[in-house]
Amino acid sequence: MARPFPGGRGRALPCQRFCGGSQPARATRPIRPLPPERAVAWLQSAADPLTYLHGQGVFHLNLKPANLRLSPAGELFVVDTGLPELGVPVGVEGFAPPEQRRQQDATAASDIYSLGATLYALLTNQPPSAALKRESGLATLTSARELNPDTPPYLALVANRALSLQPAARYEKVADFAHALNNPLGVTAAQTPSTPTTGRRTADPTLAPWPQPSAGKPRRTMPTRTIWGLTVVLLILVIAVVSLSLLDREELVGGSPDAATATVQSQVLAVLTGIAPTRTPIPPATVPPTPTPAPLISQTGMRMLYMPGGVFRLGNDDGDPDEKPSQLVTLDPYFIDETEVTNAQYAQCVDAGVCRLPGNLGASYHPTYYGTAEYANYPVLFVDWYGADTFCRWRDARLPSEAEWERAAGYSPTQLQRTLFPWGDAFDGTRLNFCDANCSREGGDGTVDDGHRDTAPVTSYANGRSPIGTYNMLGNVAEWVNDWYERDYYETASQSNPRGPAEGEYKVLRGGSWFSLVEELTVSQRTFFDPAVSRATIGFRCAADVQ
């Protein structure tokens, strides 16, 4: 609104409410990290005005602890927007996402990254590593829990997800981020019934409602030339306000000069958008998104598919005892074989003098599968864990961890969710090779007949592929992974790149086989076996780090 401004000689100039008070970051940095419950309350409060801005198609693009201010009355203000519409450079190293630092398209995901960085800083008393350095491999993101052991594990994972280098891997909306802050179970806001709210959250501090756009009365528009003229006037006003604040601090009750500068600057964009919300926005420079890395092709001809890093839920609280408790874990990006390793591919390692021949070549089960051209594209069988590990290392790869295997089997990096089966949450016997009408095991499903008495070619069941495109993650052959088996491992597993217990007696098998019953086939189910023993139901696939 317009009020007479000191020094304005009686003329009405547009000005905004001054919000004095302290900066949370400056108030806490000399002492210790902020208590987690207070960091949660502040950031949930900050989410309300950001949600409002995003609803108007406006992004803050300068979020950091110094731009959160508490008034003497306990109200929290988000100040000092970066004026993106005016082309002013925005973003502070450590708090700005990579796309913003490169001056590419900025979206709501950019503000969500900065919210995650602010959460990280409030919890640890230091900013996260710079985004571009992380992207180039010059720095890594240390877990907030490592820097501050008092950080609740779920909050560290919330920060990690918000700080994902890929915008699509972050929370979709500010409301989802705010919901996750107070939700250790990891359920998104979209998965819970919506409850109408009448104002701000009442957690410490208690805040007044954020103003909503009025319904019914049309908002005024102005010609572009007038708007840009007003922009210049308002920028001059900002300079004048700062100058006046330095000359006459007594008229700015309850705040410091730098607080006044940040607060008034933060209102310029609000004034512009309030006067002319319907002005055609200036389209940002179009920069193509970072492409998904192309599949790797190994020396055996195997295609390895890319799985982006990020957070996902490992385990299943409704599953078997060794699948509990489920937990959010963070994985680095990696590649994983598109299919199970075939007879033909394994034979190349044998011919190179590195791998041993598969065992039981004269057994009653498929004695001629290995070394026969007809079955070259079938999964290799009778290879124990040590033989599988040798093969993957020969390929400059490795066996996947069981967390990597589970993420590749059922997690969608675009939908940001994991399902019970690679294709969804409902079992479909036409999408996998399991114990059907051809299986001699009691309890087999006689309603499905795929024509295979045991294994099938590794590129069978294309309609059962995982979200990233891997074949036969369930059924066909159970797959060795790198981890030692421990029944209660999930109770103590690392939340960052878990690799299993340091030692054990058995190795983990994942995915079930052609001999598995329906109830034994979900992406989270774990089985185990002696690593020195091979079977006609066991195969493997390899994984590799992103170089």
C-alpha cells in the first residue's frame, strides 16, 4: 500500500511493511546448530509464502538462513528475493542449485533445493557443498547426521532429497517438502487425506496467515512500458531506503540497517507482481535438460542401464521379518545390467581363462544349456557367488548391493516411488517366469502357462521390465548380490549407500526364480544361500559405478 514515506516531502510513495527482528542463522551460528524441532517449525512456516509465490508463477531464488527473519512477535518472514524477473544475478554458492548457478531455467525445484540447503545449514551450522562442485565430482555431500549426530535420520534424508542435483529427483512441490519435515514415515502429502487449513501452522513460532489472492475482483494490468518505468522508480526507491536507513536509524524501530535493506529489496518483486500479474512473462533462456547417460556396453556386449542416485524406501514393513523395518536410504548413481548374464557372455570369461566352467554340466537340469548355440541367450546357471563376483570384476564391474538391486527392480526415478513389483503393485503372472503350470512344485499357479519348463531367454517378458528397463528382476533366476545376509540388518543399516554386513555365512539372493511361488516374489523379498554352492535356479547380473 502507499503511505507518506519519511523524506518524501509529503508525496505518497509505494512502500511495504518493515519486518524487523533477528536472522535465525546469525542468531545461532556462533553457538551451535539449531534444535531440529525448531528448524522444522521455521521451514514449515517458510513454506506457506513460498507456496503462495509459486502459485503466482514467481520463484524466490535467493533462499538461505540469512533471509529467514523472526519478528519480535515471533512471526517468520521470508525476505530478499533475488528479483529474477529483472535479470538480477541470484543465488549463493552452497544454497543455489546447479541449474540456477549456470543461469539455466529456474523452477519451483530450484527453491526446493535452496530449502534443503537451508535445512542442512540450520541442522549442521554450515552450508552444504557447492552444487557445481558436487556435479563435477570435486566435492561430495556429507550427511547432516555425520556433522551433527543429533539430527534425526529422516531429516538428514529429507535434506538429501531436496539437495538432489537433478531437479526431477527433488520434492515436486514445496508442500511435499514441508510435509516430509514432520513425517518420519516418508509418506508424501499427496498420499494422505487433505485437511482444510485456516491459517499458518501453529508450531513454534506461531505465525499469522499468509495473504491469499482475492477471488472475484479482477486485478489491474498495465502496459509493459509503464511497468518497466515503475521498476526503475522502485529500484531507485530501494537505494533511497537504504540511504535513509543509514542516515536516520531511529526511524527504523527494531531492526538493523542490513535488515532494512534486505526487507525492502524483497518487496520490489511483490509490488511488480501485484500490479501486473497478467503481464506476459519474459521467457527464460531455453536450455536442454541434462540428458540421461546412454547405456554402457561392456566387452561382452551387455547393455548397462543408468539409475540416477537419490533417496528411496528400502524394505517393506508389510513383508517378511527380514524386510523390516523399511527405511529411506540414499544411493549414488550407478549402472546395472539390462538382463541377467547369459551363457554366451559368461563363456567369453571362461575362454579368457579367468572364469571357471559352470558346475553340474552333466546334471539332469538342462545339461546342454551351456555351450549350446540354441541357449546362448539364456541365463547362465550353476555359477556360485565367487564365480559371479569374478565375472563382474573381469568386466570392470561388480555385483550390485541389495539396495541397488531393489532400487533398480521397482523404483521409478520419474515417479519417485517404489512398487511391489517392477510393473506396479498388483501381481501379474504374464509378466514374469515363475512357478506356473509347467512347474512341478506344490503350490504352483496352474492358471498361467508360459511354455517354459524352467528358464527363459533373458529378454523375455518385456511387459514385466522395471521402470528403468531391466528385464526379469523377478523370476527366471534368483540373482546373487554383493551383500552378506543378516536377518536384522535393516535395523542397523547405513542410510547412505548401504553395502551389507562386514561378514557373514550366507550371501543374499534377490528376485526369485522360475521355481518360486507367487508369495515369494516381490522386489523387497530377501533370500540367502551358501556362496560356494550353485543351483539351476540361480544366476546374476552386474553393476558399475558412474565414472
